[in-house]
Amino acid sequence: MLGIGRKRETAIQGEQRALVEAQSARAELEFLQERLAELELTLARDSEGWLLLGRDTDTEFTRDALRRINRLARLNYLKNPLIRRSVDVQTHYVFGQDVTIRAVDPEVNDVVQAFLDDAKNRAELTGHQARMLKETEQRLFGNTFFVFFIDPVVGRVCVRTIPVDQVDDIVCNPEDAKEPWFYLRQWWQTTLEGGRQQYKVAYPDWRYTGGDEPERVRDYEVDWEHPVYHLRTGGLSDMRFGVSEVYPALDWAKAYKAFLEDWATLSRAYSRWAHKLSLPTGKAIADAKMRLGTTLGDGSGETNPPPVTGSTFIGGPGTDLSPIRIGGANVSAEDGRRLLLMVAAAMGLPETFFGDASIGTLATARSLDRPTELQMRDRQTFWSEVHQDILAFVVQKAIEAGALDGRVIEEEDGTPRIELPPDPETGEPRDPSVSVEFPPILEHDIPARIGAIVDATTLRGAPPVGTMSPETTSRLLLQTLGVDDVDALLDELYPPEEETAPEEMPEPAPAVAEFAAALRDLRTVVSGMIDGR
């Protein structure tokens, strides 16, 4: 019986050891699974924005990755001062002084100005605030999808934009990957009853040349009445979607923010103790503690307030009161300058634009460094072409509706070309082009610019020599002087109905005569400044 009891006890101990080992193995497995999950999460964070499309190419971000980048760009613009400053500086340089848009032909100009003055178009694109917002959003998201609403009866065109994150994919010409055909959009819309309904629509590109007009693309219904014009920046030529232009700066802006937070925390920690008090005995220490302590905690008013500024400390022998010096131990905020420079490099802006005026000079403030100047000029050229494209589309629809005399000729590649009838008086061909003029980016010396304009007009002689027309000279001078509405003032100075041939030029209107006299006086002053008189 004794042997059987020992065997049973041994078996029970073996079962207990096996149970303990099983529990330990289970705990170890759970620990490994948790660590694996943490590792996968870390890898996902590290590879955020670098996920591949997974089709036939590895050159594109996935739409989910681009949406995450867009969310980060949006949040950082709203909260991070470096990102907001970088975006706003370029926006102000590009559109801060407005833009002048005018067609060469008067009849085309009427169509253009009607489009620009349309209240709905001003809210979306042609108003000053709308242009500023469009540049900001293009910088943040790298994509803008303009959609056109066309009235075929009168030829009126209204422009709106599709939210970037609602576009799922871009379908291109199977034989040319750089020619977009359709934009696939999916979104949820709240109904009047409070429910939510999903829509899936494919919009044709505004220059669609596919020939056939299918009713569906994949499982998206095609809306042929609303073409889309896509703006793409921040990516490469083999990418269908653009990429946020602030994306390279996000990590460095976050690192600089974290550095300054740590610096502020460390400074507060160093400043927790202001003075060091050394006393000779324990009784003196207890007495000093009582005298320096506050009485707010006993429910009464403060009866032991701290000394006022400029007070004198009086101590006995062996008592030493000295401030704690943190100058050598503190981390300087300037140590994070390299992080700031990485943000500046990513955004293409000099360091002086981020609030450190001690680095720049007056010359730096009045003149932009050449790379930054070209970056701003490049952006103005980009928006100039965008406006010209959209206005050419507007003129085309006006011709197709019969609101403007002319015809639209389809080229061999399917793109349209506008042709106006010749001038009835001269027989010369009429120009349908639209000019988009931005004021100078740099703040040049105004007297020097006026002197250059006058010299170009007169070749340093008294009367004009015909190098530039009076209207062109007036436009340049008004733009240099910063007049808000140049076209309106030019219409007053040079009314269209009073235009005559040069040999029949009448006496100038009083306003024109006064303006010419002012120009002559200004030229005399400017010439004296230039010649050193």
C-alpha cells in the first residue's frame, strides 16, 4: 500500500509539473504573439505611405496610403506651425497680389469675364480666396479634380471640385498609360430622410479621345455630362496620382516639434529649484523651512507671502543663499536647428522664412534667393496654364452653344482647336488666346521700375518712339504702382468705342492728358534719380 501511495503522489506531481509547463508554454506563446503583433504594427507604421499598388507596377502608392498621407498633411497644416508656414508662404507669393486675366479678342474676353465673374465660379476658383485655398490644397494633397457643369443651351460653364479621397482610381488609355480616360469616384451621401446612400460614378477626362462612349467602366456608371480636369503635382511622370508636397517634411517637422517639447520640459525641470540655501545646523534648517513655507494650506489667507522683487536677504554666519545656475547644463534650443533646416529643404524655402530674422538682411528681405524665386515663378506658370486650359474649354463650349461666333476643329489626336472668323474690317485672323499675368514676385524698387518702363517707351527721348503702345505702357505702370483693378482703369483711360486709326487720333480725353502729364513729370524725376542729378 505504501508503494502504491508513493506512485500516486509521484503521478500527481508529474501532472502538476506538466500543467505548470503547459501554462508556461501558453504564456510564452501569448507573449510571442503579442510581440509579433507589436512588430507588425511597428512595420506598418514604418512603411506607412510606402505601400505598393500590387498590380503590374511598383511605382505607385496605394490609394489607402495616399489617403493616410493626406490626413497627416491636413492635420499638420492645421496644427504644426512649420508646415502651415511653409504652405502659406508659397500661397501668398503665388496669389497674394492677385492675377490679371484678359482675352486678346473683345468678344472672347466677354465670355471669359462672364465666367470669371460668375458667383459660383468665384466661390470655387476665380475669386481671390478660392484661388488661395486651391493652391493650399494642391500643396497639401498633390491632386485637384475639377469637374465641369455645362449648360449646352447658353454655353455657361460652372466649375466644382471632387474631394481627393473620393477618387478610387484613374483608368488610362490601354495603349498610353499617360493619357487618362476615366476617373472612378465612390462616396456616401446623406439623404433627406437621414439615411446614407452609396454612389459609384466614372467621369470622363475633359480631353477624352477614346472614341467609344461606354455606359459603364468596371462597375461604375459613366457620367458623360460632367468631364473632369485633373491637376497633379508632387509625383513623377509615371504616377497617375500626385503626392502631397509636404510629405517629405512631415517627419522632420514632427521631430523638431518633439525636440522643442523635450527642451521645454528639461528647462522646466532645471528651473524647478531657483536658489540653494546652505545652513550650519539642523535647527536652522527647520527654522528656515518654517519661515519659507506657505500658509495657504491651513484654510486661512496667506500670512507668509514670498518677498517682493528686489528684496534683501539677511543671514547669519554660515548661511549661504545662491541662485542655481543652469546655463551650462541646459540644452539649447539652437541645437535643433538641423531639424528645422531639413523642413526648410523639403519645402524649398530659406531658413529666414521660419521666423529667424537675425539670419537675414535687408537685401534678403527685399530679394528672394534665386531657387526660391524660380520655385514661386514656376508655380505661377503652373496656375497660368491651368487658367488658360479651363478658359479655352469655356470658350469652346460657348462656340458649341452658338453664344460665340467661331468653330471648334478636332485635331488628328482628338484634341479641339478654336478658330475664330477673321476680323470683318481688316480681314486679319482673330486671336482666341487668353493672357494670364501675375504681378512681379519680388518687391523691386518702384522708381527704378518706372524709370525702366519710361526709358523702354521713349528710349530716353522726350516723346514716345513707338516701342510700346500707350495702353501697354499704362498697364505696366499701373501694375508697378500696385493698382488693384488694372483692367477697369484701362477701360476708363482707353474706351473701346473711342478707338480710331493712328492717323485720325483725336485729342486725348482729359483723364488721359492728365495721366500723360503725370507720366512726363514722373519720368523727369526718375531720370534725374537714375542719372544722379
